Amino acid sequence: MTQGTLLDEIQRILVPILADLGLEEVDLEYLREGREMVLRIFIDKPGGVTLDDCAELSREFGAVLEIEDLIHAAYRLEVSSPGLDRPLKRPEDYRRFAGERIKLKTLEQLDPDGRGHLRKTFSGRLLGLEDGFVRLLQLDKKGGEVAISLDAIAMAHLDPEF
């Protein structure tokens, strides 16, 4: 089973458990760290997750994962909060966190505000998502609003240090 297929199968099992617990998946990764493999799940919910939320998901999901026997090698299961710099991955993330400060990087250099220089990094206050474009109010000296296609974004996250 390829890693992509494995993550798809893990997600198939994970989604209903998250729904039952009132949680949402932020990110899922299965990777080698040193000598061991780690299955890491980042979760969130409105108001934030608690240690109890992480422990409960770890117990529930861990038990089901063992029964399903998808991972045949030794691994460590980690469940945690995405932290203050939570990644924005899905379109609903850009709607939910409107009003928050974010930083995003694009796949290619862009000049969406017509300032005359291409760049990949943009930061400011997230205004939301409209018609497939992330709207961002830049908070630098020049300011101004930009709209960047969701398809052009390589990564984005909340930026509490802004």
C-alpha cells in the first residue's frame, strides 16, 4: 500500500470518529522521525481543543486502527492541537478564520496588488474567501487589499506573531 493510499484509508476510519467527538481534522501525516514511524493527527474544534480531546481521540482511534491493522510496522500515534499558527488547508478554513491575521505563500511569484515587484509571501488580515479567491488586507506600510486564487496558494497559516 502506498503512503497516499494508506493515508486515505486512515482518513476513512478517522472521519466518523472525529464527527462523533465533535472534532475536525486539520492535518494528517505519516512519516519517519529518526528510527521510528509517526502517525500524527492535528485536530481542532470551535473554542480550541483540550488535552482531554486529544486523549479521547487517541484512545478511540487507536483501538479502531489496531483492529483494522492498516499499519504493519511499529509506529507512534500522536494527536495534538495545530497550535497558534494553525495551517489553513480547506476552503472552509478561509471562511472560518476571516478577521484573523495570516501569512501565506504562493506556488509562484505574483504581483496581485500591482506594486511592481513579484513575491511569494503575503501577510495581513484575512477578509475571507470569495469565488475561489482568498481576500487579504495587507497590513504593511502600503496596505491594500489583494485577492489570490486558492489554487495559487502553496501554504497558509494563522500568524499570531504578526
